[in-house]
Amino acid sequence: MPNILIADDEEMIRELVQVTLSRDPLLEIRTATNGREALEAARLLRPDLLILDVRMPGMNGLEVCRTLRDENGAGFILMLTAMGQASDVQAGKTAGADDYFIKPFSPADLLKRVYEVLESAA
């Protein structure tokens, strides 16, 4: 069963992503509310997919991503953020993100991307 970790400090976004993905009973979904919590959860769970916001308190998503990549501690990392400038996307990729999804987003498009990621990892 693929496991997914959603890390976003915005409760509404976190719940939207969680509800969207939880429609599939074959996905195991966990959440984190800030960067430090995301890092600890990723270290413990070793998720197949980490959906990671960039701007979070304590430790931002870029730091989480960079740390996990240095530790080989995560599968696919998808940044989900409102920061959509080309330089932001490049910063995410440089930190080790595999993909970049910009808010606002269509839940259906996100779900489609999640399935693509999980199928390619299988």
C-alpha cells in the first residue's frame, strides 16, 4: 500500500489534499503541520510520496527536501506551493524536488499527478 505524507501549515490545503487522496482506500495518508514535523514523519515513515509546501514555520519545505535528499530519506517529492516564479521552481528542483505543483490547484489534476507518480515508482 503506497504511503503519502502531506506537509502543509495551511489546514484548509492540508485537509483538501487529504480528502482528495483518501477517496482511494489503497492509499495510506499521513499529515504534518510544519517543516520539523514533516522531517520527523518522513524519517519515520519513509513515504513513497511527500507532498510538501515550501513556506512553513520552523523549517521551510526547501530545507526539509534538501535534508531528506542528503539522507536518502524520501521517495518522490512534490512541492505544492503558491510560489510559482521560475526562480522558485528552480530553487525547489535544486533542493531535490522531483516535481512542482502551484497553488491554487485542481484537486483532480493533483490526484492524476499522484497516480502518475505512484505508477512510475511501481
